[in-house]
Amino acid sequence: AQSVTQPDIHITVSEGASLELRCNYSYGATPYLFWYVQSPGQGLQLLLKYFSGDTLVQGIKGFEAEFKRSQSSFNLRKPSVHWSDAAEYFCAVGLMNYGGSQGNLIFGKGTKLSVKP
Amino acid sequence: KAGVTQTPRYLIKTRGQQVTLSCSPISGHRSVSWYQQTPGQGLQFLFEYFSETQRNKGNFPGRFSGRQFSNSRSEMNVSTLELGDSALYLCASSKTSSDEQFFGPGTRLTVL
């Protein structure tokens, strides 16, 4: 069965430090991959996506992610974290069904990021 | 461009009641998906609608149902509410079923 694993439930980094959030997926074909961020009481905001092509994708707010097929990973990175980045981050896989629909996103459990001043 | 809107934002119901949640997608988006978010189970897919047709359905009981109107607005209904239905219900829209999804702020449902 398809699944997404985010091994780190909670990460704390100092402001200005670099960040890497891990994501591994289990899916038979090449998936559509996403990272979303959720602030308390809010919906999900799309940070970046990978559909095909260049395996290093750039997103909003200075985030990037790299798709590594051999490791079934899609880790999220940011070179310098800002206090406003404190939130919960979700990795997701979009599945293609017979009809070509990827309306069904499979989400990881999320990684909560805290930022120390 | 207005984002995805969901109404109401907060709802309190008692066990056994039913509830209807509404979602208005971004203008021009024809696909609407619904998700349930709980602390224990995380984000789980409920169903997806495209052009008024349900295209995908998650593993939820028949008490959870939905529909989509010709203007792409969608509603989901939960009948015979249970305590475990307390959750944040998120709606997401996309241009087509193969495009990235944009999420609304959610409806927080509390079942007492």
C-alpha cells in the first residue's frame, strides 16, 4: 500500500540555522510529490511540488526539495530558518488512478518545527 | 484571486445529529477534494469530485457523503455523528484532478 513516512515528529532549530525535513514514500510508480505547511488553526499552504523533470525543485519562502528515486525520498531543505517558519510541515504523495486523477493525496504524519531565537 | 473558502469555520454538534459543510473552490477550479484531519490519524482523504462526479473515495463509512454542484461548489455531509468525527475538515481545489491542490482554512467540527 502507498504510504508516506516523516520520521521526525518534532524538530527544533535555531534561527538562522539550516533545516532539513525528511520524507520517504512507498509507491510503485513515480509519484507526484508535495510539501505543505500548516500554521496553527490554518489550512495547508503548498510550498513546492515535484511532477517530473529536474529533481531539485524550488518553492516559496526559500524552501527547496530534492527527489531521490533510489532512496524513495523527497527531503525539504532551507539554508537559513526564520522564526516565522515555525509550523507543521507535511509531505504528500499524489496518486494517479485509472482515470488520471490524483485527487487522492496521501499525507505523512507531519513534522512540527520549532525555531529558537 | 480569492482562495478556497469553507463555511462554517466552526461547528458544534451532538452525537446522532447530522452536519453539512460547504466548500467554494478557487474560480476556474473544477476538482474538489475533502480531507479529515485529526491528531491521531493525521490527514486522511475522504473523497474527490470533478465536474459533479465522485472520482475517488477514501476509506470512510457511508455516513460520510458529498456532492458537487454545477458551479463546482461542494458540500459534504456526515450523518449520525459520532464523537470520533470531531476533526478539522479540509477542502482543496485544483484546476483538474491532476493539478496541485489548494486548501481552504477548514471547518472545525466538534461533536459532544
